[in-house]
Amino acid sequence: MIGQLVENASLLVLGVAMLSLLAASGAGAAEKTKKAIFAGGCFWCMEKPFEQLAGVVSVTSGYIGGRTENPTYENYGAGGHIEAIEIVYDPAKVGYTKLLDVFWRQIDPTDNGGQFVDRGRAYTSGIFYLDEEQRQQAEKSKNELTSRKVFAKPLVTPIVPATRFYPAEAYHQDYYKKNPIRYRVYRSGSGRDQFLEKVWGDQSRAAKKWSEAELRHRLTPLQYKVTQEEGTEPAFRNEFWDNKRAGLYVDIVSGEPLFSSLDKFDSGTGWPSFTRPLSPERIVEQEDRKLFVKRTEVRSREADSHLGHVFADGPPPTGLRYCLNSAALRFIPVADLEKEGYGEFVPLFQKK
């Protein structure tokens, strides 16, 4: 009996020791990561650049800086909160100064009224430091950026102590992954990429391009050949040449809206043809002499996808024929525009 009690006591002591070791190990693991909090306007656009950074464990969209508790997407602005992201990172793999460098390259730090198309305090930028070391590094980074004269105007992004960070609703997390088409449409129209490319040049452009591996994974061989290698699909043997349904035609790569069924006509060529694009600014036209004759190539601005060519033999009112490859396009019927994130175009198809 005594022996059994001694054995049980020994096992209890061993169990307590093991729990202590596990707790210590957990504490050690927790100490290996740190947090950083940045605000740069729409939090959808701030997640991706940091999640792609080696050493970053997670990025969470949320709200900070307000006077109310448990804000939601419906009321965070009224409570004084702004959109922000909380980054968990391994300082052994990526430093806070690197995070700051990435942060400055995502925003317009001279704008105190919002960020790009999103206006108001809820979309302003900010650095929320969690300790004195972060404050010093943030101040140094801001001063160095000012001295380099990258921006013509003064930097107004505040550096302030972090208050409580509230994670946003689940549907906001990793929005660019869950809703890639809607995200790209929003991003394309927000003005953010255009501004960053103007300021940072090729570094910004390279950051937003799709890799060859990603494109080959997402696209069929024909779609890749057409959009990336300027190929041409067979006439009369492609998806949309005879499509008569009402809706939008968007870029197969980026999802940017390019053409409407309202401007589609039967050209007799065996390829989908349109008299005009939805918006001229979404299209890039350039000279093409690959077949030893002068033609005008048509490309999408955001994704730089090869779409086809434009000819001056179309019907009124433009007299143009945008002759495109179905493989470069995705068709979205009117009934699906709202749920696919193109609700702004629904009025085009409503009878007046």
C-alpha cells in the first residue's frame, strides 16, 4: 500500500514537472514572435504585402484607435476607429525596420484625409507602436524617408501608442484570397497601384505582377498562350464568338471589366467582336508588326493581358471592331453581376 502511494506521488511529481516544462516551452515559443500594427487605408490591400514577407506568421485585419468597444464593420467609423492590420512576426527572420519599409511602400503618407479612393478618418494611415523600441525605429524610418525626398509633400502619417486592436469580421480576413476577382476590381479602381508605381517605379510594378508559375496554374494552356504569349485561338471554335447572352466580359487574369454585350456584334470572323470597350482607360493599344503588316494590338491595362486587335472596319457608332480572343476573357451574365462584385454595372442593362 505504501509502495503504491509512493509510486503515485512520484508520478504526480513527474506530471507536474512535465507540465512546467511544456508551459516554459510554450512561453518560449510565444516570446519568439512579436506584433506590429499599421493602418494604411483599406485593410484588404494591406494584408497581402505582409503575408508574402518571409518571417511573418499572420496578418489580421481589424479596427483600432476608437472610443467604443467591440466595433463592427457597420459602426467602427462612428466609434472613431480606423481600419488597420495586426502583424505577428518572427524577429529572428524579419525585423521591425523591414516591416516599416514595406509599410511605407503601400501608402500615400502625405494624405491626412484618407487613402486613395477611400476618404475620411476611418481610412487614414498610422503606425501604432507597442513599445519604446518600435517608437524609436518608426520615428527614425519616417525621418529617413523625409530626408530622401521621395515625396514632394510632408509626411503626415502619425506615430502613436497602440490602443486595443479589435479583429474584423471573418469575411474580411484574407479577402484578396477569398474574393480575388472583386479584390482586383477594387484595387484596380482605387488608384493605389497607379500612385505606388509612379512613386516607386519598377519595385511596385514587380510586386503586383503574377508569377509565371501562378499563371500556369490558374490558366488553361490556351489561355496562357493567348494572354501571355500573344497567341490566337481558332476562329469559330472558341467559347464566346457566338455568345448572345447579356453581361460583361472581364479579363481572365485580373477580372477587370473590359467589354459589354451591349457593344458586341456578329462580325462574321468567328471571334467575339465589340464596337468599343467599357472604358478606354482600361485598354492599352499599341502597334503590332509581327505578321509584317501594321496592326493595333489590344491589351488590358491592369493585367497586361494580350486580348486581340482593333480594326477600323466595324459598324456605327464607332466604326471600330475590337476582335478579341475568348481565351482572354471570362463572361459574367447580368444575373451574376452583383454577387461577383460588379454591381455598379447592373444599371447598364436595365431598360430606361
